[in-house]
Amino acid sequence: YSNEYPPKIRASRIGETGLNLSCVGFGASPLGKVFGDVSEEESIATVTQAFNLGINFFDTSPYYGATLSEKVLGKCLKALGAPRDTYIVATKCGRYAEGFDFSAERVTRSIDESLERLQLDYVDILQCHDIEFGSLGQIVNETIPALQKIKESGKTRFIGITALPLEVYTYVLDRVPPGTIDVVLSYCHYCVNDSTLEDLLPYLKSKGVGVINASPLSMGLHTENGPPEWHPASTEIKAACKAAAEYCKENGKNISKLALQYSLSNKDISTTLVGMNSVRQVEENVAAALELEAEGKDEKTFAEIENILKPIKNQTWPSATTNE
Ligand code: NAD
């Protein structure tokens, strides 16, 4: 990036979609105020700066802030005034503030509602949101076929699924025809405290499925301010992550930067979605990505962090109990 100003972050193809996603993606759940208040003005400035610095991928859901995230992201994208094919938008269906509904009827209506809120004619990726809360039989036999129809209609270019428990992915991917599901979105499983997604990468590759990795800061665990009230991790996980953040601070390092760099280090992961709600966070996260490319990881500090997190490494928290 030596001759470019501002320098642009790396982008790479995801799965077999042909989509070229920036390595840092913009998680838009904070625009729905799920991590605290953020004004519309700040949201627009944040998305604009992200786009100007090379972030071309924006992820939202009707669930985030009870549709607020989609509405605000729509305004922000409009404010960009950029050609539609210069940014990639993902949204979801099946999870709403009112609860879950993975029926064909609901998800088919959902995409129209999302497009209206986003002020778009199509999204690039439509994902079934947190499928472990639904019946996996219904996901395979009803929801995915409905999403395929939506894909055929042109309202989305690609389809995917999201879940916390990793075994859900193999359950679904083993039961749908090859090429049906374009991407999966996994979260909190490729972070400095939990890297269990790594074991699943060869399987996903063999299925031709692209990988979106979300929540590199483990939804706020790897920040100096700590996680929000609703964070589902155990007290033990929270305490260990707090200790790692404090260690970094005492040594003039920043846990958020290091945690993001950890997630960005795996080249088999096309993109990592970070939730951002300020221009400053965008600039810090893009700088972290550029610095990683130029200088590599700060191995000494990583070794210390990994040591502090060792007792809780790969521990997660319960999500829904899955049923078929
Ligand atoms: P995250 O790990 O990205 O953490 C977000 C938190 O970190 C926010 O409080 C944000 O303000 C803060 N932050 C970001 N950059 C920072 C920096 N440089 N310094 C200090 N703090 C910083 O968690 P997330 O937002 O939950 O995940 C990212 C995105 O991934 C979401 O917005 C969403 O789009 C997607 N996601 C999807 C699912 C799903 O589909 N089930 C689940 C989780 C996340």
C-alpha cells in the first residue's frame, strides 16, 4: 500500500462467492445502540470513515436494536453516495426483538422489510440468524429452501447461517445439497480466548463454504472498558479477560488492538467483523490491521496474554439447547 493514501486494508475472496471482502468488516450491531448510545451523526461519520479506509463489508440484522441497526445503516450507506457495487451488505432473518420465527412465510416477508429499512434493492448476503434457537429440521427443510427462493428472486446474492455452537454448522451442511449455503457466520470462536473455530475450517473449506468470523473482541471482553451488562460469559472468563486487559494497559499495550490482530492472523478466515460505534474505533482497528501486515504480531505480549487466559482457553457459554 506504499503509494496509496490513505492506505487500504487487505481484501480477499470468501468461499466460492467471488465477493471480495475487506479483512476487517463493519459489525453494525452497535448502530442499534446495543453497546451504548450513539448518535445518528456519529454513526454516519463512523461508516463513512470505515468505507474511506477500505472497509467494504457491513453486517446487520433486524434483531439489532429492534430494527434500529438496519435503519441507521441504511441512512449511513445512503450518505456515502458510493456506487452500490463498491460495498457489500449482509443482513439476517429469523431472529427479531419479538422472538424467533424461521418459517418460510416470515423470512420471505423479512427480506422485504430489511430492504426497505436499508433503502437497498438487494443485499449481498442473507443469513438465518442464530439457528440453534430454532428447529434444525425446519432450518434444513423449510428456511434454507425459502432463502434459496429469495436468492433466485435477486433480493440477495448469497445465503448463509449463523450460530454460536459450532456443531450446528456440520448438522446443517451435512443435510443440504452442496453449494446451497454460501457462507457461515461464526462468532466468539476465533478470539484470543477461544479459537475452536480453527478445527472446523478444513471441513468448511471442503464444503466450499466461506467463513465470516465475528466478535474478535468477544463482544467487549477484550476492551479496556470491559463487556456490557448482558454479556453471557461466566465470572471466571470475565475475570481472566479483565486481567489480560489490565496486563496490557500496565505495559503500554492495548488489548483490543492485540485481540483483533489475533483474529486477523488466520488467512483461512476471509473477514473478521468488529462492532464499531465511533470514528476513533474505526481508525484504531484499521491501523491494527495495517500494522499487523507491516510488522507482524507482538509475540512477546501475545505469549503473556495467552498465559493469563490459559485457565479459561476455549471455554464458552451456553446458547440454546439445540433440537431437531
Ligand atoms: P466485538 O467483539 O466486535 O466487540 C464490539 C465491542 O467492542 C463494542 O463495544 C465496540 O464499541 C468495541 N470496540 C470496537 N473496536 C474497539 C477498539 N478499537 N477499542 C475499544 N473497543 C472497541 O463484538 P460484536 O459487535 O458483537 O461483533 C461484531 C459484529 O459481528 C456484530 O456487530 C454483528 O454484526 C456480528 N455478529 C453476529 C452475530 C450473529 O450473527 N449471531 C453474533 C455476534 C456478532
